[in-house]
Amino acid sequence: MKNNFFHDLYTTIREVRVRDCSATSLSHLLHGYLSVYAMVRISPGLESEYGTLHEIHGRLREIAGELSKAAKDTSIEQDEQIGYIADLMDAYQTYSDMDLLDEALDMAYRVLSVDENEVIVLPGKTPNVCRLLCNWYYFTGEERGLMLVEEVINDNVRGKNLLNWLRAIENFGKLAESGVVVKMWEEACKQEKEQLEYEVIHSITSGESEGVDCEIYYFEVLAMREYEFFTLCERKGLLGDIQ
């Protein structure tokens, strides 16, 4: 079953020139393509609609290359820069470039400073910091990183940026062994997430918003939604029924 609404949006997004995008749009573009990549990987029949894994991988590589410039830009507000570093680490899990990962880890170590007692000093307790810590622990295995993730999660870093919070939840979900803590926060976010998706769909269908940046933002949200749909179908053995 093809979602014509998302398919049409994706057709538009494929024509977007990466070099013309703002850093924020690159972040949304990256996460949208990560969802599409994961979706096609679990359901290869979607290649006819969204391109081959090789083609999507190439697009991710292009986006990550541009985003790495923003991650190194010290003129950008620190929390925003932290988000871009976390984005590069997210990208590495699909686009395996050791230079990219080493670069992101070097930047992460500079952000996560250590005091005289060898205790990590967090630059804040935001969704972006949570994402950075999740990825840092994932790639280094340092237990203190996981402890800090739990600290930030338990302090409820949701704040005003729901999309960044949902990204943080997704990163944390990859780390949790039991899933109990993640389930609690997923339930807390469920209603807000549904509201976000409703607002995005309403804005597009009503013609209330225009511009490439808006479309790229919508792309991330709706790609996340599509990926969750296909994941659910995979768990229930229904993929063959919807293709």
C-alpha cells in the first residue's frame, strides 16, 4: 500500500539541493533519509518508490558532508552545534565512515569537559545533550555516559522542542536493555507526538505553509511516522499485505 501523500513529498525532497539548505534543514533532511533508509531496508519492495539502499546511502553521505561543516562552526549557538554533532553520529550508524565518526567523537570530547575530579561537566540538560550522550556511550562504551543519559532523561528534558525530544527518546531506546524506562517516556510523549503529526499534516493539506524548509521539516516527521508503520507491520508479519 503506497502512501501517496508521503510519496509526493519525497519526490519533491529528492530534488532539493543539499548545498542550498540551512544547517537546521540539513538536520531534518538527514533524519528523514535515515527513516527512509531503515524503511527500505526492512521492506526491499519499497526501492521502486524511494530508491535503492545504495542511492539513499549516497544521499546521506552528501548530507553528512555538509552537516559536518555546521558541527565545526563555533559561531553557532552551543546547543545547536551539539545537535549537529549528534546528527553526525546518527548518520554513522548507516553511513559508516570512520573519518566522520572520529571527527564527531573529537568534537563530543571537547563539548563534554571534565573537571579536576574527572567528573564530566554537562553543558546543559537538553534533548541535544541527551542525544550526544547516547551516541557517545554507544560508540565508546563508557558507563559514565549511560549514567548521565539516565540523569538527563529523569530530569525531563522535553522542553519546547518536541522533535528533538523524540530524537533523544529514539537514541535512548537503542541503549536500554529492558525497555522499561523508554516505554514510560514513550507513553508520556505519545499524545504530543500525535498532535505534532496532526499539525504537520494539517499545515500541508490546508496550504497554510510554504517553502523548502517547511517541506524538509515535514519530511522528517512524516518519514518517522512511515518508518514506525512499516516496523509495526514487520512485527506483525503484515509486510506482504501492504506492498
